Amino acid sequence: MKRYTVYITPETFSEIKNLPGNIRQRVRQEIIKLAENPRPSCSKMLNVPNFENELWRLRLDSWRILYAIAEVDMVVDVVAVRKRPPYDYGDLERLINNLR
């Protein structure tokens, strides 16, 4: 099985650094696992019109890891790690535009 290359946007890297210790470690472990399996059973594909790649969210307790999969290039781009609630995906369009 081929491995995907995982990239973390600079903004997301800063978000991860500021997470509480136990959550930070769990988020890092889940991101590492995305290289082997970018579509784990606990993740969900988000329906985003006019976006050429697949956008997914991985639920980790009350935290969400948002990432895009470019299947052709075998690349996973981690675009956000947010707590829900209060996060409501309101900045999703901005996050996607940063990937283009």
C-alpha cells in the first residue's frame, strides 16, 4: 500500500502547537496515521461545491481535524484543527482558497 504525503499548513501548525498537551499528542498521532489511511472509518467527507479535491473531517472527541485529499498526487493537506463547539465551519471557504 502506498503512503500519502501529509502537509500541514503553517496556520494549522500554529494551531496544533497551542493545543492542550494531551489533545496535541492525540492530534499529531491521528495526522501521522493519515499517511497510511486518509479515509479512516471515524472520518466524514464534507460536501464542498467547486472544490476539485476531497475535503474530510476527522472527529477526535470535541476536536475536528479538517483535511483535503489530492488523490492524483497522493497528498493530504491538513488545513485546520478546531474545537466544536463553538466552531461552525464558517471559515471553510477561506481555508479551501488557501489551498488553491
